Amino acid sequence: MDNKEIARILEAIAELLEIKGENPFKVRAYYNGARIVEGMGQDITDYVEKDALRQIKGIGEGLAEKIKELVKTGKCKYYSELKKSLPAGILELLDLSGLGPKRAKILYEKLNIKSIAHLQRACEKGKLLQLEGFGEKLQAKILESIKHYNRFKGYFLISEALEESNKFVAYLKKLKEIIPPPVYPPKADQANPLRNRPFGPKTGDGIIRIEVAGSLRRHKETVHDIDILISTKHHGAIHEAFTAYPQVSQVLAKGETKSSVILRSGIQVDLRTVSDMEFPYALYYFTGSKEHNVAVRTIAKRKGFKISEYGIFKGKRLIPCKNEAEMFKVLGLHYIPPELRENRGEIEAAKSGKLPNLIERKDIKGIFHVHSTYSDGVAPLEDMIQRAEALGYEYVGISDHSQSASYANGLSEERLKKQHKELDRLEKKFRKIRIFRGIESDILKDGALDYSDRILNTFDFVIGSIHSRFGMIEKEMTKRICNAMSHPRITILGHPTGRLLLSREGYTFDYGAIFETAKKHGVAIELNANPRRLDLDWRHLGEAKAKGILLCINPDAHSVDGLNDVAYGVGIARKGWLERKDVLNTMSVSEMEQFLAKRKS
């Protein structure tokens, strides 16, 4: 059990207790415990081994016992009993945007609603209107949320899928050590003679090559399953080990070359094994996308080739390729990175040699949009700055929430002064990293920013974000955002659409008008790297790039681990064809100082 999984269970306990009407202080203790564990920079297991859980501020005796049990056994008896005491569908209700434990409790007690299906039927019959505090607007919103939930049911955030795939791949790589070389040569494969041709390494390793394919390799923001591809001479043994992985909760299929399982997290993992000679073709084919593959097959056909997961053929003759780059070369194309394979112009660009030189993780020199315990972060300022320095950044932009954000402990003018005094001290302590002072200012209903100009002038940068009134009509929302960007102190438009992946659609506005205004006033647009947001969507990055607007890849970090989310943003930036020159925070610290000083003047 890692920190995230333990935090998830503690939060689920808090939600169940809230639905059951337990003591609010007890409920709050579990919510706080979840935030503390998730925001820790150190593995909670270390504290359990040293019997030091009670030393963590906010972890009382009861919480410590539950955490200890989870770490040592992987289970929590108290959590299991709580789940059994309520209908199975109750927790599912909490997946709906805008519902929450309090409203779920009312629905359960007053209308006996035990599942999303029950709730949908109740909404369609107008039954929610009988309840105090549930009007037509809320009922319509819940119906919309159910529609959204059903549409994305079975999908997972890229962060969740990557975490699971990394663990699974690490487990599978150990098979090199446990599967011995064959004593006798393997029998000839009559069904597929290609498997019998010698290719690649001559050793008897269990795994020769292994890669994650599918939408995860293409860095889609949400994925339905995980595809793993392995080249090997030991198909049966690897599939045995694959289905025996400790995190498997259900084996869907087990075969000689293909197996499928469901993990405890709920995500499906498919394994395909091939010979090493087949590996490049299979990797390309199973990476997709389907639309990209169809377009490339058409090109291959025109050139007299046939392409499939088994190879590129000229008639019956296999064209040998050691990797995907050689495959593209055979077809007269430059190598197309996996992130671009969506049939959105990449094939034409590969023909003419006009593919972008995509941004890389190492190109990011500093980060903005970093929260601390001054607002709704879970780590102190010093810890956030220390981690940013340890990650090798040249600068870090602190931007806690502004005063209107009472829901996020927004900073009053008095508390703002206190924070700036602490930053004075930290600037003397941290000499290797430049600390920029900023704020995430709420964009108010009319587009005004959330402080007077006098206060705004004390910051090095200002991120303007919308956190309220998401339901405004498109024309009004567009005007609101454009008004905010016309303010001379705004530097970056934060998470532009306000979407929360798998739970909340973004608000609507005129993209053309927003991009024109950003260009006119020199405002950068954020690519929020938090895996729940990944906002601006990669499908709109090309339009912003074409307008000459700078994008800024920010982690929106609320914990020290959240600083690592930049990697997800870089993946989305690559998917949107962004290069180093298109991204604001690829600037060096001296360049950034000049940029911000110019904006401020």
C-alpha cells in the first residue's frame, strides 16, 4: 500500500462516516488524515516500520492504527465493516460531480436511493424536487453529471494508468531472472512460421523487449486499459507469471500469446507476447491510434506494401526492421513520435520533413502555480521550495489562492503580508533557486481580479483563474475571461476551461476570441499539468501556438509530490505539437526575470 492508496481509503472512510451521520470531528479527522498522507514527501511505510506515525502532526491514535493495519496487511477491517453497513452503490454516488456525502445521505435517507441507476430514474421522474434544497437547477445538474459519468465509466486518468503500468512492468522485468534459457530448441510454430526466424538477441532471456503500447503510450489524458507488449521465447511461462501478479483481482483470459486481467484498481491490462522479430511491427500496430494506422496502411498499399502487426511485406517477402524508425523509413516517412499518432496531420508532416521538434521534460527550467499551507496546499512553503530546488528548477513561482477563495483558505491582505515576510526569509536561505512571488487570483463574475491594483503590483506574476459561476452562457463567459486578460497585471490565464477529467466538463467560451485577446495583451495560457485537469486540452494547443501565444506548463501543485505532475503536462504538450519555443517556462531564470519585469512595467 502506497501513500495514495492509503489516502484514498482514509477519504472513503470519511465519506462513509459522513453519510452515516457520524460525529463531524471524527469525519474531519479522516479527511485531514487523507490529505496529510497524500501530501507527504516520504513513504508512510517508513513511519510504520519505525513506529513513528504518532509523530506526524494530525495523525491520532485511531488513524495510526488504521494506517498501520493497511501497510502491514493491505486491508482495513473498519473500512470493510463500514462498506458492508451501507448499500454497495452509495460510494458510487460520490463519483458524481456536485453531489458529495451530505446530499448522498439525504437521497439515501429520504428517497432510499442506493445507486446511480436509482438516482437517474428519480431525477427523470422529478422526485428530487420533493426534497428541501434540491431544486430544478440542481436536479438538471445531477442528470448532466450522470450522463458524464456513464460516458466515461471504465476510464482512468493517465496518472493512475501510468502508475499501475510502471509497477506491472517492473514486476514483469524480473522474469528475466526467473525464467531460465530453454534446455531444448522450441518446437516450430506451424501456424506462424515468422516466429521461427532468428532475430535480435540470441540469449534465452525470459523477456527480450518490453513496452507499454496503446493510448497510454500515445499519452492520452484518459485511458480505458493498459496494453503491454513483450518479445520472448517463453510465451507460456510469461503468461503464467502475468496472471499471477499479486495485484490481479480477476483473470479474464489466459492464452499462449494473449492474456487479460483486471487489477484491484479496476483497470484492465492486456498482455501480448511476440517473437523479437515481430516486436517492432506489433509495437507500432498496438500503439495506434486506429485512425493513424488506417492512414499509414493506405500509404503502404500505394507503395506496394502490406503492413500488419506481423510485419511489412512486399508480396510474401518480409521487409526486416529492427525498430519503428526503420519501419517509417521503409514507407518514406520520418519517424512519428507516439504522441502524434492521431491522424491529425502528422503523416503529411512526416512526408515533407516538417514534424515539430517536440518539447522534452528537461526543457522546463522553472514552474509557476505552486500552492502551500497558506491556502489549500498540504505542505509548508519551505518544503515546496526545497523540493523544487531538489528537482533542479532554476525558479519557482508561489501562487496561493486569493481572498475570495474562502473555500480554499484564500489569502487576506494581512495574511499576504505574513507570507511575503516568510518569503523574505526563504530567499536568503535558498540561493540556488529564484523565488517569484505570485497569486492565483479569482476572476470575478465581471472579469475583475481579486485584489486592488495596489496589492496586485506587489506580485512578480499573477495567474487569473475561474473557480465559480461555471454555468454562465458562452457569450458572458467569453466576455468575463477577455476582461480579465485585458488587465495589465495578469500574466497567465489559469486552467482555461475549468474541466476536471472524468468528473466535470469545462465551461464554454469562444476559443477564437480568447486566443485573440491573449495574443493582443501578451497573456500566456496555462497548460495545467495536474492529471485531473490537463487543461488546456491538447486538441486546442495547435491553434494557440499558431496565434503565437506562449503556453505555460504548470503543476498546480498542492503537495511536494504534486510538483512531479509537470511530466504529465509535457506529455500533453508533445501531443499538441508544442516545441521548446512555444512554452514560457523553458526560459532561463535571467530570461524569465526580464520577461516578468517587462510585463510588470
